[in-house]
Amino acid sequence: MTRWGKWRENSLFLLPSVALTLALGIYPLAWVLRYMFYEYAGYGQETFIGLDNFERLWRDDDFWASVRNTFVFAGGKLLLTIPVSLLLAVILNGKLRGKHVLRAVFFMPTVISTAVIAVVFYIIFNSYNGMINQLLLTNGAIAEPIAWLGPKFAMLTVIIVAAWGAIGNYMLLFLAGLQSIPHDLYESASIDGAGPARRFWSITVPMLGPVMQIIIMLAIIASLKGYESIMVMTEGGPIGKTEVMYLYLYKLLFPIAGSGTPVDQQFGYGSAVGFATALIVGVITAAYYYMSRKMNKVY
Amino acid sequence: MWKKALGIGLVTVMAASTAACGNSNSNDKESAPATSTASATTSASPSAPSGEKKVIAYWTDDRHDQEYIKQVIDEFNANNTDNIEVELTVLSENYNQSVDIAFSSNQAPDLLRLKSANTGTFVKKGYLAPLDEYMTDELKAKFSSVILNDVNVFGGKLYSLPNSGLTLRLVYNKDLFQQAGIANPPKSLQEMVDDAKKITEMGKKDGVYGFALNFKNPKSAFERSVREILSLSGYQGLGFDFKTGQFDFGPYSQVIEYFKQMQDDGSIIPGAETLDIDPMRAQFAAGKIGMYLSFSTEPGVYKDQFPTTINWGGALAPTLDGQIKGTSEIVSAGTWLGISDKSKNKDAAWKFMEYMHQDSILTAYHEKGFGISVVPSIAAKAKQPDIAGMEGFLVGENDSLWPAAPSVTPEGANYGDAFFKYVLSGGNLQDITADLNARYNDALSKAVAKGDVTVTPDPAFDPGKL
Amino acid sequence: MREHTLKGGRSATRLPVIAGKVIVWLFLAAVAVVTVFPILMTVTGSLMTNAELLGGGNILPKSWQFGNYADAWRQSNFARFTWNSVFLSVMATVGTLLVAAMAAYVVDRRSFPGKSLYIGLQASTMFISMGAIVLRPQFDLMVKLGLNTSLWGVILILMSAHASTFFILLSFLKAIPREIDESAMMDGASFTRSFYRIILPLLAPGLGVSGLFAFRHAWNEYILPLVFTMTNPKLQTLTVGLANLRYGSSAAMQTNLMMAGACLSIVPMLIVYVLANRTFMQVTAGSIKG
């Protein structure tokens, strides 16, 4: 094979990926990098305003509150999602009757419309006649209804709802990773007298390392980015307690219409916010990647 | 196994792509096989004489009246002699953005549904064509008294004609009021606070509370309550002051104090902070809520979606001190259809618009309860819609149109979120109000400087004379 | 939880083994109940009147409103929306898998100048997520290409987000011994041929799982088709159409119909799940036997 031939093959195989990434990943990035220095409502004139958007961002308390909320939301969601989904995957990877049915069951939440399931969770969690409160009240566990969607508990509730919708997802990813571990490793370990726990720690965990590193990274990014379930459950409320940064950004671009006068879309400021959120997510992901690099070195 | 899988994949892909091609070739000419809520194509049935058919696209975000509008369009398509075919597209909540996208990507419709709130923005963006050349003396006479500056007319040019609007009322459960020993719906905010407290004290053990609003979206909640309380009390309902041409949230904050009082009293249904409008209506229909405020769409909603056995009614909103010093604002009123500046068939579009504004259609629109007519000649002779509860929402001596407040985009939280935060968690109301005034007026002066908004202070503005 | 399973394993006596099994089953049952209950409520809710559903408090409908399904089907033009969703999702999935698998193959098996730059580029598209703001430039670009009036614009945008698929496939590729395709190439198979005939089949578990995710991502995508079909409701996908079901003949949401629609729209997705599941499970079953 000539070098030219190899080069041509390589280019051919990479071209679609590179072209798509440049046109729809990098060009929008450049667009944002430009407009973050502008004021632009999506129509009419674009005004160059230098660093004004960043100055506004700096003193925008609502944005920084949404950043803090994002960390709480993402952290909570990960703490619930990862252990449960890993455990489910390990159990359902073993010899277990009905495991195929159970896998399908755990997968179901990930395919149901978020907008619809939010209504169901509203019926479960609302203060005045929600099912959880009814249950706790009749048991005598509580005397007064708890405001699950009130300022105190709303974040916890949206975390639970988000985790509910995500566990099946990561269970599947872990399962796929587990599938790739050669089965004879387990068999020979069994013959050597290793119990399930030994096998888990000395085979599953290290062999799953590289896949796990990626899965957790995906989970971190997804939980930092996720806002759809919050949008439909609470719209970021009450009083901003569940506002996460990507929801904050979304609202700048798609202001909720009421019967009052319409509000302009803020592409300039939105670009600055988008840039800042991207930076935050990027730094966290890079930090994770750096810290988790030894997971990749098992082979 | 893999061959098989690949085979299936290939077949799927090919089937999908051929079907897709078929799809894209037949987009406009062919009428959709089934009608849907999202899009409905109504095509003319008679084989029209060959000649150039003019297809007029009409976009609306009205859903409540679509069955009727479809029928009206069908009749127009079947009977007009100019070979015009109107295509109705019903869009949803992102209507304003859909219109923006359409105009920025050369897909603009010929006719647009206009609301008094978005007309100014559309004019400013250059979407609309003036109608002055089409206006006949007859039409001028019919609409003259309800054509308003900054609602229908911008920069001396006419862009739309009125049809109907929505009134806003206090919606209250008469049974609960009676049980609590309250004779009449509240006239002042203090009475409202007291009544809410009484009803809650009486009914809390059964899960009954005096007051509720859909505070999941505070701005939407306030736009259906505070707006009306203020306009009836003599202040513009979105925090604008026509006399000074500036935003002044002072009167607004006075109303907010009473809301806060109800919150502190525990008279508002628990969980109101994440309550959406429909779950709230379901609770009201179940007799768990004493009162709330909303639009004249409520009777239709209770008829269709939340049938109820409770005895309820609509009453004028309470005012700050019990005195009526202004008028209850009729909202989403004053405008109906508008012609796109990009339309290639403006004359044909106007023919349809004229058809829609004829007496029989405007009258039927009112009588069917889709909106409350604001055109005097129609309102005078039309029968009242036969929907339970509608009687409380009809236009009376205390209802009127108001001039439009300028639309601005302030930095930071909108007044709905800022005031609701105070209701829920307290703070310094004066500071909040001052901050809102500063931010809204700042945005206003920026918009004025850019030429997006024109503001003329009217020191003689008298809300009592609207 | 994990501790208990440990105990069950470490000891060879019978009782802890049973105890461990009981605990595993209790855990599974608990998660299953929590998982299924809201879905069950969606199904029963789809059979209630709107007033009963939003009034809350009931699990089973007072009277079963099977007509909701007919209404949802009719009002949302379900057949067309389903077709749009299927078209969009199949195209986006096939495209994403192909683009990502080709790139991953070259990156894993070849060395070339700019390789780490390319990997960095892919990683960065995953890290750098600027949320809804990028919709505007993407839309503008599609307008210039004339793709904004069809679903192809959405498909291309979905395909462009193939970084996570790329990395998943890359990690699966690493596990396929190089000797397999190298020996095939020794036997005269071309690079392209060995990709299609050897690598892709061996990559089945990875393709199955990442294809499932790509499909589901496309199937569930809401904001992208929302923006692209705002001016053309005929192209709406199920997600967008379902959300619009909220508004019917009156000013209130028809939440019961939304739920009926949601239940219907799960069905195609579950079919895809079963198919994808079979691919990656069959491969495993084969390796166990072998």
C-alpha cells in the first residue's frame, strides 16, 4: 500500500465526520464567539458592545445561582444514577431468571416523553393531594403535607425525576461494557474458588475500567447539560431554586410567551452565557478526565 | 445473520428514502389526507376554471376556534370567484418565534394572526403591510371608534382591524362564599384577603383554600390577575405609566403586598408555587379553591375539559381601595388578521381578510363564545354566547381597550419572578420596586434610542375616560 | 446493598447464599416498582377524563375512556408524525453509526498526522456544549443550504453530534484484536472491505448499544425538530406533535390525550429496543457457547 493510497483511505473514512463536525459543531462555536461581543435580538441591527455582555454576566446573580444549582443537580443525579445502574447491570449480567424482562422494564423510563412523565410526577408529588403526601399522611408519618415541589424540596424532587429517567440508560451502557468482558475469565476464577464479590472486584471493575471511564464522563456531561425534565416540572422555579444554567440560557432564547408584551430573544447575551456554560462544563469534564486517567490503564 | 440484518437495514433505508422523496415532491399541491390540530389544509372542492390559482397561507396560533375557522375558510375557498385558496396553518405556543423564523428564511405566510401584544413588534420588524389603500368608507365607519394608535395604527399607517378580545374577571366559587358567610365577591383587595382567610379557616380541614393562581409561571399568573386589578384601579396593568411614559411598578407593588398577605395567612393553596393553570382549574372544579382571576376563556374550559357541579361565577376584579378609578382592560383585543409585507398576493389576502371581517362572521364568532366582540355594531346586536358562566365575563360599562404598553426586554429577572420571590420569601419591597423601575426604564430608553420603540408621555391620560 | 451480596459470595455455606439472593431480588423488586409505577400511571391516566387526571388522587380511572386513543390518533395526525419520527430517527441513527464507525476504525487502526488533533476535536464537541444558542447558527446554515424545509437539516445536525458514539465505538474497537482484520488484509481484502465485512460485524454489540442510544436520542429530540418545523407543521415529529396536543378545542391542555399519545409513541421505540437488544445479546450468547 502506497502512502498516497493510505492517505486517501484515511481521508475518505474521516471526511464525513470532519465535515459534519466543522460545519455543525465548529461553525456555530465561531458564531457564538463572535456574537458574544454583540447585542442582537435576532432581527434588525447588531451592535458591537465589546465586553458589556461579560460585565453583565459577572453581576448576573441569577446566572451564578443557576451555576450553583447545576452542580447540586448534577451531583445529586450522578450519586443516585451511577451506583444503582451499575448494580443493576452487574446483577442483570449474571444468570438470572427473567433478566431480559427486567432489562426492558428498567429501560422503559428512558423512552417515555419527558413532558408527559412530568405530569405524572406532578400528580405524585404535588402538595395538596399528591400520592406521596397522601401515603405519608395516612401512615401518620407526617402531620402536615410536605411541599415536595416547594422551595426547600423542589431540587430533590427534580433530581429524583431526572435519575428515574436516566438509570435505565446507564444500566444499558454498563451492560454493554460487561458483555465485552470474556466469559472464561469468570469461569476460570470460579474454578479457582473466587466468590461473586472477588470476581466483581478483581475482574469486573478493572476490565470495565475503560468503558466505565467513558460512561461516567458521558453521565457527568449529560447531567450538567440536562434541563428538559426541570423545564417541564418546575420551569426552574419556585423562585429560581431549580434553575440550572442551560435552562437559564434556553429561557433567554425562548422567552415564555404570556398575554403581556413579547420579550426579545437575546442572542448576544445568550452567546456570552453559552460560552460561559461551555467553559464550566469543559473544565469539569477535563478535570474528571485527568483524574480518572488511571481507569484507562488496566489493560 | 449479519447479511440478513444488513439486508433489512438496506431495505429500510431504501424504503425510507423513496418515501421521503415522494414526500418532498408533493408538499404543496396535494392536500393532507387527514386534518390535524397541528396543520390543516383545506382545499377548494369545485374544479376551478383554469387560471392562476392564488394560494394564500394564513397562520394563526388560535386553537380554541379552529374548527369554526376551518369551516369558514372552506366556504371561502368553495365560493370565491377569484380562484383564491386559503391554507390554514395552526401553530402553537412558539408562534412569535415561528413567525421570526419564517420571515428570516423566506417562508413567510401571506396572512398572520395578530395580537395587540405582538403587532407592534411585527411592524417594527417590517413584517406587515399597511392596509390604508384597501379601506372603504364603509369599513372605516364600522371600525372607526375602535381603531387605536399603537394597536392598529403605527406611524400613521393602519395594519389591522379589530374583532374580539378577552375580558378578565375574578372567578369565584359561590357555594364556598356562601358557606363562609360572604355575601358578595370582594370589591377591594383587603376584602379579597379577608375572604380568602375566611374560606380557608372554614375549609382547610377538607383541603379547601381561599385563593389560588398558577404561580409556576409567576408572570403568567400576574398577567391574569394583577393586570386587571391595576387597570380597574386606574393604572396600566403591566407596570407602565402613560402619563410619564416611564415604567413605574409602585402601584404594582401595592397589589403585591396583598398577595403576600394571603400567602402569609396561608390562604393560598399549598403548592401554588409550582401550580400550572390546568391542575389549578381541576382543583377549582372539584370545589377546593375559593377564587382566582383569569380570562374569559374559563367558561369554555369548564364546559369542555373540567365539567363541574359547583356553582361558580365571574365578577369584576377587586381594586386597590374598592373604588373603580379605571376600566377593566380587554386584552388580546383590537387586532385580528394582518397582511404580510412579503406576500406576493396582497390583494387576494385582503379579499380574504375583508371576508373574515364581514358582519356575519364577526357575529358568529362572538355568539359561539370564541371571543368577546369589541366592534360596537356587532356587540350591539349579537346574541350572548350560551356557555355556563359566560354571563360574568361579558363586556360591560367597566370594560375597555387600553393603549398598548411598549415591549421591552430588561436585563435580569422579569417583574413576575421578582415580585413572586417577595411573596414567597419576603425582602424589601421598596428596593425590589426601585430595582425593577431602574431596569425596565433602562431597557426602555435603550429601545427608544435604537428606534425600536417610540414613547410619548401623555400627562392628560385619564384611565377613567377610556 | 453491595456488602450483603459480598457476604453471600464469600461464604460457602448455603444460608448466606440464599440471603444474598433474597436481597438481590428485594433490590430488583424495589427498583422495578419505582420504575414501573409512573409508567403504569401514564397508562391509566391515558384512560381518564382530563378532569379526573388533573384532579389527581386516583390510580385507576372511574370510567375507562378508551376513546382517548382514537382522539389522540386523530387530533395529532399520529400516522404522519410517527412516520416523520421513524424517518428522522432511522436516518440519523444509520448516519451517525456509519460516520462514527468509519472514523473510529481509522483512528484505532491507523496512525496519521493530525490524529490527536482529530480526537481532540471530537472530544471538544462533546465537552463544549453551548446549549440552545447554537440552534440559531445551525438553522441559518440550513437555510443557506436550503435544508430548512425538510427533516434533512435535523438529521444532519443529529449526525454531527456523533462524538459520544465515536468514543463508545472506539472503546469497543480497542477490544477487537488487530490480528483479525490484519490477517484478512494479508489475504487480500481491502481496507474498506475489511471494515464492512469484518469490523462492522464484530462491532455489533457496540453498534447495537450506541445505535439504540442514537435512535432514542433522535426519537426523543424535542427542541431541534421544534425549531425546524415551526414553520411547517406537516414535518412535526411525535415529540413536537405530542406537546402540541396540549392545546385542543379549548384553552386547556388535553393532558389525557397527551398521555394516550405518549403510550402509543413508546411502542416503536420498544420494538427498536428489542431488535437492538437481540444484536448485542446474541453475540454474547454466541461467545458463551463457543
